[in-house]
Amino acid sequence: MLRKRIVPAIDVLNDQAVKYVQFRNPTIIGDPAELGKKYTEDGADELIYLDTTASLKNQDLKLEWIQRVAEQVNIPFSVIGGVRTVEDFKNLLRAGADKVGVNSAAVMRPELLKEAADIYGKQCVVLGLDAMPIYDDKGEIVRWEVYTHSGHEKTGLDVVEWAQQAADLGAGEIICTSIHKDGMKNGYDVELIKLLSEKVNIPIIASGGAGKIEHIEEVFSKGKADAALVASMIHYGDYTIGEIKSYLQTKNVNVRLI
Amino acid sequence: MIGIIDYGAGNLHSVLKAIKQLGYETKLISGNSDHTDEITKIILPGVGNAKVAMDVLYSTGLSDYLKERVSAGIPLLGICLGMQLLLETSEEGNVLCLGLLKGAVPEFTDESEKIPHMGWNQVKDTQSHFLFENIPDETDFYFVHSYFAKPELQEDILGATNYGIHFASVIGNSQVMGVQFHPEKSGKYGIQLLDNFCKQGGI
């Protein structure tokens, strides 16, 4: 049976691994390749690198750290951030990335997902989706809206509709981040992840909000996520990936133990 | 020397890196002109679309090269899409493939499972084979695919994996073989499998 995946996310800024809180205030936490190697040895199933400098820096510099990661890491890794064209897909895959994520560029030009999937296969096309809840007068969540540009711009798009459209076009996987949960350490947006998992027939990686080991169990059991992204709780040494997986196994979550 | 077919596959460099780290000499093969007697084994990597891949293999002459080398007795390992291309046809773009093994490549159609099949899953050995040496049965490997191999001959099924259905995740014989998962991305046992291929029968 397919295992539930634990996926460390590593934010990259100026070739350094950093950690943001709600997309802001970066703190340096190490070297992207060394950190990736350490998490691999700890039992990570996959890695996601979010390059937050991509749009400002030149491509060569970006490829250099990706090549270093590819040298040192023997599990799959995705690179997401600043991807706009099929040429970007080609360059990142050639540098050693296994999957390439698009976020804002896919919202602006959804055909990009199809173009990339037609050439490289949908399995390496990852949609990054940043969501913010919309509340009614009573303070209840009525739906979620898609935000772009690292959570700075609202699009008016409904999250579920966009996810379905993206999957139809060629996205093979979705990393869904709840902006209001990200970095808060009070749990994933389980309701949103469950909704997406039920409505969209491609794997969903839950992102944003893990602070306790129980949050991860919850997003698998109640949220029906295929994978859980973890960041602060491992970057700051609160838990190791091995500890997370051992705990999940005791809760009957089907994880790969190494 | 291990020849690795370069037809623009996305995982080319991770395969190359893994083989190099195992200590083997490698050479990238991008056309008929690269045909050299030094190459004792060939790896056909692959991530992507079967139609696009076959178009490149045909236009570069690599499809003829592969068939010719196989008939000359050179062992060949296909990885992921590279494995699917070993069969006769693929539903992905309805394309004619290399036909080095009998069978087809259909798409997953089980509505209850998400497509692509993406992540770590177990491989159950259905036959003993040198590829599995020093690897425990039911080891997890990393899969990413929406189509799967359906060999015509039962004897060509070496390992199987369950994803809604049981499908052939390791196929072939003692000379032409393929794995649906990515050994180069499957941690230490994946690397072991690549080593098993490279060292079999001498380098």
C-alpha cells in the first residue's frame, strides 16, 4: 500500500535555507543541501525547496544550489518558486530537481500546466496553492480563496475550483498552504485539506501549521492528506522525522520506516 | 562502462550521479554516433511522456541503437518511463515503443485511487532475480507514474506492487529488465539495485 509521506519543506533565500513565519521575517537555518541530506538520513520521504529569491536572482545561481542538493540527496525533491515557463521546467529538471512547482505563474497563465505536463508528464508538475479562508458575518468559513505572490495578492479564485482546473490541465500533485495557519504551529487547515482530498483526484500535500506531532496524525486521519509538509517543528529541533514516523506508526498511519 | 541514454529525460542526471557514486565509469549516449564497444551495459532512464520520448528515440536513431545493442547481448535496464518504453505499445500518446519485451502500457483507471501513483510503495518479489540481491523482499521504493507495464508473459514479471490493482513493478529477463520505480531516488536499497544491475556478469 502507498505510504503516507512526511515532506520537510526548506525555504531558500539567497542560496541559504531560511524559515519564514506567515511568509515574512526570514531567519537563516542552514545550507539547503546539507539540511536536505540530514532530513533524508532521518527518514524524510521527499523534500520540497521553496525558492523565494527565484524571481529576483539570475538562473545560474539558482541552478547551482539545486545541483548541490541533487549531488547529496537520494530521495525525490521538488523545487518551487519563480517558475514561469516550460524552459524553467527544463532547466530545473536538468539541474536535478525531480518535480517543479508553479504557483502564481499558473494562476496568470493556466496553460503553463498543460504545456509542462505534455512534455515532462504530469507527475513532475506540482501546483503550489496558497489559500486564505473567506468568512461570513457569523465568522464561519464559507470558502477558501487562492492567493498568489507569496500570499500577497488575492485572486478571487475559489480554491477547490482552481485545484480541479489545475488537475485537469496537468498538475500531478498539489501543495496546499493555508496562509492563516502557516508558521502558527496550531495545526493544519484540516477542513480545507479534507475538502481538497475529496474533490481533487491527485495527491494533496498539506502545508502550513504543524506544530505538534498530533497535528500530523490529524491531517492524515481527518484531513485525508497524502503527504504532510513539516517545517518549523523539525527545523528548530522540536522533533526528528524518525520520532514523527514512530508516533504515526503507533496511530496506525501507514508510513515508511527506515 | 555503463552507457546512459540521453534523450532529454528529466531524471538523467540523478541516474548518472548515482551510477558514478557507485564507482562505475559512465558515458552518455545521445545518438548512433556514440555507439562504442566500451559500453557493456545500458540504462534507459525516463521521466515524462511516452510519445515525446519515443519521438526523440526515433529521430535520434537511439531506438535502432538500443535494439541493435540488445540483439548483440548487451544488458539493458529501463527505469520508470524507460521501463515502459521496453514494451510494445503505450497508451500514453498511443505510441509504438521499443518492443524489447512483449506487452503494453495501459493507464491506471481505478477511480478509487489517485493518479499519478506517487510515493513510496512496496515491491513484492515474484521471482528471484539478481536485481533483488541484498534487498529484503517487500522493500519500499519511490514511484511516480500514471501508466503501468502489463507484460504479456507471466515469466517477464519479476516483482509486483499493489495500488488498487497488482501491477508489474519489476519486469524482464536476465538481459532486458525494467523497474517502474526510481531506484536513484529510493535511498540505499534503490542504490543497491542499481549496483546489482551494474555489477552483474562483470562490468
